[in-house]
Amino acid sequence: MKKDMFTLLGGFLTALLFFFGTIGVSFEWFTTESINAFVIVVSAFAALAINAYAVWKNTHFVQGLRDWLRMREAKKQNK
């Protein structure tokens, strides 16, 4: 699914490149190579963001679980 989204992004940018070429607008930096590089950067950033969120969530979830277990044990010992 993620790979398909990045493929669609690359296809859209390539279509945009051809559209600009058709109407006579050209940019030195907007080439097929720059589009491929941009798609790679976007996919790498998305993977980094997803993994950073997973690490953050797992770290805080485990810490919250440990705190909850400590409170539960403390309540059992106070009874």
C-alpha cells in the first residue's frame, strides 16, 4: 500500500513534468531524475516518521504499563 502511494506520487509528478513541457514551461531542476529522487526522499521520510512514532508509542506504553503494575501491586500489599 505505501509503495503504491509513492508510485502514484511519482506518476503524478511525471505527468506534471510532461504537462509543463507541453505548454512550454520548463524548469532546470524539474527533471525525471529530480522526481525520482524526491519520491525516494518522501518515502524515506515517511518510513522514518512511522518508525519514530512506533518507538515513541511503545516506549510510553511500556512505561505506563510498568507504572500501572506497580500501583496495582502497591494496592494489593496495602489490603
